[in-house]
Amino acid sequence: MVAGRRLRVVVVAEEAAGIQVLRGLLALPTPPEVVAVLTRSPEEGAGRQMVFESAQTLGLDVWPASSVTSPGLATRLREAKVDLLVNVHSLFLIHPSVLAAPTIGSFNLHPGPLPEYAGLNVPSWAIYEGERSHGVTLHWLDEGIDTGPIAWQERFPVEGDDTALAVSGRCVRLGVPLVLRLATVAADDARRIPREEQDLSLRRYFSAGPPADGRIDWAQPADAILRFVRAADYAPFDSPWGHPRAQLAGVSVGVAKAAATGVAATQRPGTVVELNDSGALVAASDELILVQRLWRDGRYLKPKELLAD
């Protein structure tokens, strides 16, 4: 308990991770008081309002997501005696006065290991960079972007066929328990929340957009091309990078699925060597790639459906 009362929490959240955090907090043996959920409402723009709908179902107050950018929210948090602000997959830049308002602190669940993978869409970047492991970090929020001290972090292996959706899902599965641990420890004794300063000499910051302006260079090795395709693969959900774009047989397409063949390429990179029911065999710099699914004009197609003519 905090000063003889329940812990008071404000959750700033979007996406499935936000829903899981809300449900997890309310299911704790001693659940905190969720003062409000800050999330996008239907009036705040396009996209799925998953957290908005879930919060309403759970009977929680919903405040506009964008209010985190206003110092006026700091006054509201102090008046409500909020102890923790937890940010889960919301991309609004929180005003410094809002960060400082909770009595214990403000925290962010980041889908990457810090300080090596700061920034946006880092599960995709980790696959693109060929990382063999990734992680999720719960850190104190300060005025920088992903620069605050680390509370807890979990790491996990990245498998050779992992897509961005798979890695992102692992971040959620391992990250939500970190938020629940935070609430439990904070309610018992907030002084026990770890506060490990980041070694910012190791920091790498990644931008939201895809590498190479989202274009495949067939002159690259097959492994690099396949990593790019997997890094953009959030199917059946929309990818923040879209599908990597390429020219195949003179047609501009997105490459949605592809696989290695192990067959050496002797043709010029980008050449469609063979077209069959399994896909299109395309030459990279070192071996042939089997392109299995394309994206064009808002729908998925087999290569044979598009390139046969």
C-alpha cells in the first residue's frame, strides 16, 4: 500500500500490449486504482481504438491520448495523487511537467533492449540488422527519448525465420509482466524499483521509416534481402514499413514473403529465373531467392498471377 491507500496509476497505451497491461493490473492480488487510461478515441483519428474500447468495457475513465503533451495534465495528475504513469506503445511525446507529476515516477515499456535499440520500430530493425537476440525494457521516463534509467529488462533469442510480428509479440509477452512487477513493487516499497543508468556510449537510435527508402537491392546477398522482407512482415496486420518494394520483370511490387533456396545464382541480380506454382525464383548477388507472395494494389498475389504475362 502507498501511505495507507491503494497505488494510483495512469496508463497511457495503445495496441494489444496496452489491453494486456490494463487487464493484468486489474487482475493483480492487490490491484492498483487505475485513475485513467489515456488512449486514442474515435474522435482522435483513424486506426484501431483497441485500448479505448477495452477501457470502456472495463469501466475505466478515458482521457485524450494527446493530453500528455500539455502541462495542464500535470496539474490533473497531482490533484488525483497519481503515483505511477506507465506508457505502453503510445507515441506521443510526454511533456516534462507531466513526467514529473506522479509521486513515484513515470515509466515506459520499450520493445527493444536499451541502450542499443532506442527509437521506433526496433523489432524490425533488429531483424534487418541480423541480431541473434532482442529484448524488452521497462525504463524510467526522462526528457530524452528512451534515455531514462532501466528498471527491468528481459532478453530473448531471435530465430532465423522470425518475422517482425513474432519478435514484437515476444516483446509484449515478456514486457507486460515487467509492468505488473512495477505495480507490485511500487505498492510495497517504491524504493526497491531498480534505477540502472544507461551507458549512452552504447546507444543506437533508429528512425521510424524503413532502410533504403523501403527498396530492395537485388545486388545484395540473399540473406540481407530475406531479413528485410521478414523485418517488414507483420501479417496479417499492417506493417509500419509496408512491404519492401522491388522491380520484378518490369513490374513494381511489394515483396511480402520470400525464402532461401541455397541454389547459387549465375544470372544478373534481379533476374526472374523461373516462375512456377511455388513462386518466382529471383537472382540475388549470391543465390536464388524464392519469392512466394507479392503485394500490389492493396492485395496479396502469387507471383504467377502477376508476372506470367
